[in-house]
Amino acid sequence: MVTNITPGNNALKDDNHKILIVYLSRTNNTKVVAQLIQKQAGGDLVALELDKPYPANYQAIVAQVSQENDSGFLPPLKTKIDNIAQYDKIFVGFPTWGMQLPPPMKSFLKQYDLNGKTVIPFNTNAGYGIGSTFQTVKEMCPKSIVLDGFSTKGGVERDGVLFVMDGEKEKQTEVQIITWLNRIKIIK
Ligand SMILES: Cc1cc2nc3c(=O)[nH]c(=O)nc-3n(C[C@H](O)[C@H](O)[C@H](O)COP(=O)(O)O)c2cc1C
């Protein structure tokens, strides 16, 4: 069973079905980046959801993620993708959480076999950067080709700034995404 897949709307392009964009997003900033990538590169879009969603309260999720990072707990995913073999380029998008790769994305990379595939990370954060996220993607995908990732500032939930990826910010981000996708030769 495949859950949550949003097929690319220009699915007639030959290469299109070979791109999968998997993302984790709590306050929708990374989701908009994922949609902008899909708009430029095509492909199918999948949101990662958990069996047991994280708490809505910010302090509570920070505490839970910190515990999970310390113990190495990988939260079980509700999202299932049983046709991953058909994709050869997998974009993986996530916020920075505690300067690390969020546990649900670790669950995804652990659960699915991406050997031989091209993996392309992207990220939003509150201004403190990617932390160890891209490095962890590389370490968890030793038999994949991991391309240079994209990162931009998103929300600052700690300060009550949740969603910023609209208006001018969204337009600027789209331009940056086009430049990046050209540089890594996903689009021409
Ligand atoms: C649990 C948690 C931990 C976070 N830790 C960091 C961090 O270490 N560094 C940072 O720059 N931003 C951090 N943030 C902020 C998010 O990375 C930022 O708001 C991001 O744009 C959220 O993406 P989203 O809207 O797709 O969920 C954290 C947010 C949450 C909820």
C-alpha cells in the first residue's frame, strides 16, 4: 500500500516517475520547499507521518526529540512506500531538530533500501544551519550517491514564528532552488 503520495502533475515527462520527494514537516516550511522542488523537477511527493504523532507543544517535542536522539530510538512510520524500487532519485527533506537529522527521517533511511540510488537532501532551519543532518544522511546511505543539498532559513518556532515560506520568501526560495537544481544537474 502506498500512502500520501501526490503524483507530479507533469507526469508525462519520461523521467518523472523516477523522482521521489520524501519530506518531514511540522510547520509546513519544508513542505513548501518540497512542493517547489516538485514544481521544477517533477516526481512524486510523500509526507512522512508517524504512528504516534509528536506533541503539538514546542517544549514537549524538543524534550522528546532530545531523548530519542540520545537513545537512538527510531519512531515507527505510518507512511508506507512499497514501490520505492521504481525511483532512482530520492529527495529527502527535513527541518533541523536539535542540530541533528530528525528521528523520523532516520527511521525512513533505516527502513528503505536506497542502495545504488541518488539521494538529494534539503532542509529548513531556524537560522542555526544544517547541523549534522546532511552528514548523517551520507552515513546512513553509504551505497547511495548523495548530492549537494539545499538549505534555507525557515520558521523559528521557539519564538512563535511558525510559517514563513510564502510571499517574497517563497519567491526567493524558488529562485535559489532553480539555481541549485541546475547546479546538481537535475534540471537544465
Ligand atoms: C523539535 C525542534 C527542534 C528544533 N531544533 C532546531 C535547531 O537545532 N536548529 C535550528 O536552526 N532550528 C531548529 N528548529 C526549528 C526548525 O528547524 C525550523 O523552524 C524549520 O523551518 C521547521 O520546518 P517545518 O516548518 O518544515 O517543520 C527546531 C524545531 C523543532 C520543532
